[in-house]
Amino acid sequence: MKKHLSLSLLFFVLLFVCGCWDAQDIEDFNVPLIAAYDLAKENGKEVRVTVLYPDVAQRNKELIEPVEGKTVGDTRSKRGTRFPSTLLLGHIQLALYGEKLAYQGLYSFIDNYVRNPRIKKSLYMAVVKGGSYEFLKEVHQNNQYLGFELPKVFSSKKKNQFFAITTLYDFAHAVTTTGKNPVLPVLSADKRKNYKIDGTAIFKKDKMIAIADMNETVPLILLRGIERCCGHIPFIITKEGKQIDKGTVEIASQRKVYVERKGDKFIFHIKLKINGRLVEHYTSERFLIKDANYIREVEKAVEEQIKRDCQKLILKMKEEWGVDCIDISRFALAKWRRELEDVIEDEDFIRNADIKVDAKVNIDCWGSGS
Amino acid sequence: MFIFGKKKKDKDKEKNLSKAALPAESAYKLPLKLEEKMELIQPYLIKNDDMVGRPFCLGGEHEIKGYVIHLEGMIDNISLQQDVLRSLMFYACGEELNKRGTDYLIDHIYKNCLNVSQIEKVYNLDNLLQAVFDGFVILIFDGISEALKIDIRKTDRRGIEEPDLERALRGAKEGFVENVIVNTALVRRRLRDTNLVIEKLIIGRRTRTDVVLMYIEDIADPEIVINVRDKLNRIDMDGILGTEYIEQLIEDHHYTPFPQFKTTERPDKVMMELLEGRIVIMADGSPDALIIPSVFNSFLQASEDYIERPVISFYNRLFRYLAFILAVSLPALYIALLSFNPELIPVQLLITLAQGRDKVPFPVVLEVMIQEVIIQLVIETGLRLPVPMGQTIGVVAGIVLGQAAITAGLASPAIIIIIAVTTISTFALPNSTLVMASRIVRIFMILMAAAFGIFGFSVGWFLLLTHLISLESMGVPYFSPYAPMRYPDLKDSILRGFISKMTKRPVSIPGQNPVRKRETDG
């Protein structure tokens, strides 16, 4: 009797502990690949969450579903009243944020991602010029597989472009760490309804403060010292005010930052070590470059161009944005944490800092044939 | 040199024989007169039509009557006529014997008349009758109480062929047959060591099956030898079919699906196992040799592992381990991922899987179970049918049924692939008993995953490993050299080191002589 009772008890315990009640097969889910967030109304009290997911029943089709609500969670419960399937949030590859929403601050819109262990922290984030719902709707007309293609722009780590690639982890880390500020890539749709990366959103913690265009993005990425950042840079060689050659170099950059202090003045020395190869140059008589000194000229031209662009950006950062978007404050914080912990986020810190850039370009492959 | 409990062994042999003997009421000492002997034997001759007897007289002037008894079809008739009866009837010289007395007769026949090698005296009726039923020829004489037992047994057996279940691309192509004498000869021919001991036992009160215990005296662990012999001697049942029965009767853990002793049909493998200090049991009627003790690792090794180059053997073994993991876990993992943790599946694959399952009316668990049942039925059907029909069934089930199930929306393409890969992996395992075990464990893992998802899958593996670690094969940890860790044996685990570097015998298997090879050689 006792044995039977024990076995029955064990059976019921196993039955109730059993997780099979929670099982839900994959065909019952919708798998959103892109989630887009916008302000629903101008007052900023409602949010519109749009998801783009491939339709399981009809192959080769992606659906876009916008739902508005007071909070992100509210949109989820409202979505349940309109659509039969459950969203499987763990596979969101890309989160898009409308421009206005980004200016308001993204903290409350990444909170639900950070809290949910099922959502991968490596999803990419981007700001969209205008509204993200409109962007998705517009661009999707030209591209049936946008859900798979757009995240690949970020995941297939581009070797020929300089633009910011920021994951949810990077963003959350920068927002919550003293002395760090995130940047996000900016997407826009052109007249032919194709998407493109159109600049970099500069953030002060979770709030966007400005958008740097693509010309500013290159020095920004170089100065931020993103690991193994590489891409193509065009150059022009002039002599006595006359253009004698132009071309492109493919470069990979490494950054070193050294900070020193003179009284209240902080002096940052940013050293860019750039290695690269000559991709092309247009002067026909020099198809085969046998004179190594010519390459020194190219290196010098690229160095000067990079220095010039970087100083221009630093000036804009100090005067207009007033935020450390090139991620150098942490070096000072590492040395003088107690003193700087409370003031390093202030605009004055970066405005008063002296930032010096030195670039050293080494082009070791130029196709000389030797 | 250590003698393996010789006295005890003899006692056990006697005990064994007495156990195997006929009931006590027939334990008579043989009478002198032939008629009286025949009176005792007659009931058996009447009852058993295959028991044949014929009278004869010894050659010479003074006739001495005799009687030959044997079982039909069990002996070599030509040898009986030429080597036994002809010698007795023409060359035994009864008058000479008459002068010296009848006591001399039996010794004379034993030593001078019969030109067969295996002759033994029998003193009582029990042993006489037992010898007849064991297939010996029995000679009884008038005026002599002793009988003679002559071994000219001959049974029809199949030829020595390559074993179906243990085919090797390279190496010997010989396999054991159902005759234990032939099997021992196959081993002896390869292992001509004077220390190779072959002990013969008779197990089964009624079947009286010949069982052979083999070991190399100066390598095998004496304790294990004694233990195995004791266990064999303790078997007291009316009949055994072969090594399969012995395996179940002497193993320590009866409830585990995992085999505790490896079986092989290859003499070359037996030879290698003996050289590593293991003990081998073979039984008449069974083409398998039982290798004691065996560790889990050895079930994933094949005989050609030692023939191929180390890198190739390592590559093959790696795939066998992978096959075991896949055979046990693939359907369970499929359930866990699709029903509980789809976030862990790459998105492209997830969409494809979801689209494949969209029209399937069953939940994932049921879909897997249905396919698992179907494939088990196909395997069972294929095993029992003749080869051409079995192949047809395989093709019908594999291609037609699978395709039809997908078209009818009863199964997703993915589950067909999952079950196919699982089945292929199952049969990639080199040991048939491990194949059976993996099928049972797979069901357990499916249930765990169906109940608890990835967590259940992990717990299932945890329990499986714990179980494997807790097992022992004749006192030897089953999961060594991994747990407990035996570092020297790792060079012959998944890895297969260079033969020139394998200077020591496995540490996992207790033994006396650890050195296999001198380091200076080769």
C-alpha cells in the first residue's frame, strides 16, 4: 500500500513538475526579424511597434504588422487581440527606432529587451530617418526578403565601408557605463525606395543629439577605434595646387589613446596606426609603380586627409555636440576616476579637453609587380 | 607462477559434473556381466530411437562379447568402423587376453587396440549414460565392469566465414562458428602461448553445454578469473542456449540496457582481448565469444582500428562516438528545440522547419514518436525477413512511406531526416548489443525532452552519464578510462596512439603483467 502510495505521489509530482504543459511548437509562432519603434502621437505618450516577420503559411512572403499602445508591453497584448500567433521575440535581428523617438531617448524601449533572457543581446540597433514604420513599409515594396537582408547589412561585417555597428549589448553597456556614449547607424530610404546607411546617430547616453553624415562617419569610426575597422578611402595628390593623381586605398585602423593632465587641462593623444593597400590610382603612366617614393606620397596624402577630417570632427564634437562620441573619456576616467566620476559626463569636460590626433599610414601593398 | 585456485577448480569441476549427472537412482556401479549391463541400458535404448547399439565379439579363439552404444548422427561412422570395431574384432586377440585375465583386457584394448586418441574409462552407469548422450561412443564387455568412452564425435557445422555483424575492410575474414572446439582451435592457432589456459566446463543440467573459459595465465587478473569461474560454476539451471545466457547469468547489473560484456565473432579480436588481460568465455552452439571485463569505450572500437593508421582510426572512432551521441539524442533534441526553446535554432533554419511543420496536424512530440515507432517496426520487419524481402521493405519504408507521409501532411521533411540520421547513426555503432541499448536510451531521452525541454534533455544526459559511471563489469569501472580517469588508457580511447608507443597494457583492466612491449623495439 505504502509503495503504491509513494509511486502515485511520485507520478503526480512528476506530472505537475513536467514542463510539457508549456510546450508550444514552432509553427504556432510568428518569428519577427525586425522590430520598429515609433512615437504614435506627437505628445510621445503612445508608442507604435511594428514587426516584420516571414509568413510561415505562405512561403516567400513577409508581413508587416503595426500596433499602437501605451507601452511596448501594451502593444503585445493588443497584438494578441488582432493576430492569432504568438511572437517569438528571441529571433529579432534588428531593432529600428524612429528619429523622433531616438531624440526622446531609447532607454524605455530597450528595457524590455534587456530584461528578457530569451532575446539575444546581439541584435543590431539602428535609427531611421523619419518614421521606422514608414521606412519598413516603403522599403519592403522593393525587397520581399527585407527581414533577412537588412540585418545582413550589419552581420556580414563590411570590409569596404565605415559605419557604426552597434548591438543591443553595446548600446546598453554604453548607456549604463560612466564615460561612454553609444552611436547608432542611421538608415534612410532613397527616392527609389531602396534602403541605405546614411550616417551615424550621435547619442548622449540614451538620447540622440545629432546625426553625423557619411563624410563625418569615416573619421568618427576611425577615432572611436572600433576594433579592426576597415574600409576604402579615396585620396587626391596635389602638387603646387594642381591635382596630379587620385585613387583609393583600402585601410584597416588601430587606435591608441594616451591621456595626460596639466592642471585642470586634459590632453588626449590619439594615435591612429593605419595599414592598407593601394586599390587603384588613375594616372595612366604609373600603371606599374616602381618608385617606392611615390607610395610615400600616397601615404602622406591619406595621412593628411585623415588628420584633417578627424580634426574637423573633433571641432564639431566639442563645439556643437558637447558629448564624447569618440569614446576617449574612459581613458581619463581610468586614471583619475575619483575626481572625474561626477564630472566626466558634463559637456564642459569634452569642450575643455585638448584632443590631438596623429595618423601614421603604411601602405605595404601597391601592386608594383616586384 | 600463480596457480589459479587449482584445488578449488578441481572441486568445482567435480561438483559441476555431479550436478550435471543423471538422477541419483541410476547411480549404479557397472556390473560384470554384459547381460546385466544391457538390462540397465535397455530402457534408454527402447525410449530413444536415436540411441544405437550393436553387439560384437573380440577377435581370437576365445570369444569375449562386447556391445557398442552411441547416438545416431553424433559420431564419425567411418572412424567407428575402421578405428574401433575393425580393431576390436580382428586384432584384439581374445585368447591372449584370456591367459592374462579379464582385468588386463580393458587396459590392453585401451592401450593397444584402439587407434583413436581420446579414450577414457567409465566406472558407473551414470557416467556411461551421460557419455552416450554427450555424443561419445561407449564400449562395454562381458566380464569387465569398466566401460570405455571414445571420443569420435562429429557434428555437421557451417564453414568458417566472415561474421556478418563484424565485417572489416582490412584484416582477417574468419569468424567463429557454433562449434566450441573449432572456435578454441581458431584462437589457439593465433595465440600459441604456453600460458594460454583453456578450461572446459559443462553448464546446464540437461543441455550439458560445453563452455570454455580462456585466459592467459600470466597476464589475466587471478581474482577476476576466480570470480568468473565461480560465477560459471554457480549456474544451476537445466539448460543454456549459449554465451547470451551466460552473459545474463553472470552480469552484475540486470536492469541496465547497456551490455556489460562485449561479444565478438572474430578470433583475431579475441586474441587481442586476451593479450590485454581479459577473459573469454565461449559456449557450444553460439558463435559469440564473451569478453570479460568490458568497458564502455571498447564497445565503440572495431577490430580494424588497430590495423588502420592511427589518424584514420582516430577519425573513425570520433565518428562512432558522434554516432552514439546522435543515436541517443537527435530526436530528443529536435523535440526540445522545436517545442520549448526555438530561440536556439538559427533563424533561417527555424523558418524552414516551421514552414515544413505548418501542415502537420500532430504536435512535435507525437510526430517524433510516430516516426520512431514506424522505424522500429521497419527495423524489426527487416531483421526477420529473408534478405531480398528485407531490402524491399527497407526501400518501401524509407522512400515510399517517408515521401507519402510528407505529401499527406502527416510528417514534416525535417523529421524524416532526423529519424533517418538517427537510424543510420544507430547502426554505425560497431557492437550489436550497444545498438539495442541506444534504441532504449533514445526513448528515455525523448520522454525527458518531451516533458522538460532542453532542461530535461540535459538532465537525461546527466542521468545517462551517471548511470554509465556507476556500472561495473566484473568489478571493473565501466566508464573508465573517462571516469574514473585512467590517463594512460586515453591513448587508446577516442584517440588511438601509435602501436609502437603502446608499451603498457590497459590500466583499466586489472592484470599481472603490465608491459606489452619493450620501448626499445619498433
